[in-house]
Amino acid sequence: MKFAFILDPLEGLKAYKDSSVAMMRAAAKRGHEVWAIQRAALTWREGVVAARAQCLEVGADDTAWFAVAEEAVLPLTAYDAVLMRQDPPFDFEYVAATWLLERAEAEGARIWNKPRSIRDHSEKVAITEFPQFTPTTLIARDPADIHAFIDELGDVILKPLDGMGGSSIFRVGREDANRNVIVETLTHFGARSIMAQRYLPAISHGDKRILLIGGEPVPYCLARIPKPGESRGNLAAGGKGVARPLLGRDREIAEALAPTLWARGLLIVGLDVIGDSLTEINVTSPTCFVEIAQQTRFDVATLAIAALERECTAS
């Protein structure tokens, strides 16, 4: 089969830990053609969505993991499947890409995660559909509402709705001398909505990344444990990843959400769970494939490619 991956610039990907690179390697090992597309290359003209793409020879060497074998401008219908794996921020250009990808779907292209579902599932706001699993949460833009939430709970996490990797996440206490400037900065003086959540002490045991592939939970999660003095477990913020079997409440949450999200065309989903609480639903470019595989020998990337093969064969 012929698979295209819409990615950030190839030269900037950290092949030793990148989940998209792991999937490309898995696809190549299974005999598939691997193509790479930059989001900026997407075009629409006279009813056809196309992009300049590179056919890659993908290897195991992390310092020189790819070579370009061919370059061509092709319609997205030329591929058996297209995987949208562009990292946030989820800005206007990201939204524009989902519009173009949706037109490609109308032409017959197979695209995962489905563009409409990516667009409709804010990675922060999507948890509001499942309040039975979430911590006490507020989404607001008026600083007065946010300050009232801080006063009520005493210890909260504030974060923007469009960030990733732990960027611009603050822990704020009732007596925090910097709370005014933090709220002003995050909300742009009340011009932008943000999320506030009750601080969960269970973060000390890890912010767990739970992966759903093709509507089924991966049997291991990755607990991202904050470094000393940090309240963020994200690996990008210096957290340490520890793979664990998916058990108890974590499995309950995964099994409850998996059928609903898969029915919407979300092939690869990353749930974030702290303690017993669901804090985010990641649908743009969920990660942690490599860390789980290295520690458990469970090959998440191959599982994802196998799910993709099944969908392409069935449709």
C-alpha cells in the first residue's frame, strides 16, 4: 500500500522517540510505500486536493533516518491512506488544512484522523463530553470567573486551550503573588478562553498517556512523572516516562471512550489521565509509542499500521 504522512519538517523530527517516525518505519517494514507531506504544500484546484510529496526510504539510523527517493505532486486520492500527524498549535492554518483534507475525503481519499473529527475535538475542551471522568474544571475567559475558581479550590492548574507539550501551564494557589499576572497573560486580559482544573496531587505518580488504536485500548500506558519541583509530567517538560499495564480506572476510562471516538473516525487517540481523572483527549498527533515499545516490547506503531491496513482493505 501507499501511505502518506502529513508531518512537521522532517529534519526537525527526533527519530529516536518520534511516534510518526516509528509508524513510518513500521509501514516500511511491512512493505508499504511511505510518503511525507508538509501541511503548507496542500492545495486545492478545480476539485482536486493535491500536495507536493516525498517518497522516503526509511531506515533505523536515528541520525540519518530517511532519504528522499522521489518527489512528486500527487492528488491525495493517489494514496491508500493519509495520516494527519501535524503537531499543534491548533491555529487557523491547522483549521484550513482540515477544510482541505475534508474536500479530499469527498473526492475519495482515506484520511485519519478524520479531518472533521480533528477540527471538532479540541484537545482540552473535548473532555467536557465526559464529565463523569473529569476533575473539577472551568473553561472561561473572564478573569473574574477564573479568580473565583482559584479562590474556591485554592490550588489549580491553568492552561491555554491550544497548547501542547506542557507549554504555558501554570499551577496557581489562592495566595500566589503572581496569580493576577498569570491570569492576565493567559487570557490576554479577558480576550481568550482558558482551562482551569483542580490541582491533582496524583500527578506525582504520573500523567498517564493512554493510547486508543482503531477503537481499542493499547494494553500499556505511559506514566509521565514530573521532575522534582515540577507540576507537569509532559516529556517535553522534562518528565520521565514509565510504562505500566493498563488496569483499573485507567482501563475503565479507555474502554468507555474508545467506541465513541472510533465511531467518529479517530484512529489514533491519546487520553491523558491523572489519578482517576481524565484531563485531555489528544487527537492531532498522539505520542509515546516509542517509550511504551522500548519498555514493554509491545509494538504500538505496528499495531497502528495494522489497523490502518484493515481499514484500507475493508473500505
